[in-house]
Amino acid sequence: VRISRAEHARYGGGDVGVLVRRSFAFLLAREPNTSILREFDLSTIERYFPEYAREITRR
């Protein structure tokens, strides 16, 4: 997972590791692990799941 500084700030800042773990938990709640892309930018999640930004900043 690639996270730009802008993405980090947009999705709540804080610890990058926590953001990555929350993002994977978000994905795994919505699709099987075999459907998750091998490599992606964090903002890619929002293209597939428009509610991602709202959900991830709420946690």
C-alpha cells in the first residue's frame, strides 16, 4: 500500500500503521482477501468504495 502525505492527511493523519490496518479491516469486511489488489495507493479504495473516506475518518 502506498500512502502519499496528502492521503495520510485526508484520511485522518495519525499513525500510518494504524491507518493501513484499519484500511485492510475495511476492505476485508467488504470483499474476500483474494480480491484485494496486490499493490495500490490508499486513495484507490475510495474508487471502489465511495464510503471509505467517511468510514475511515470516523474510526
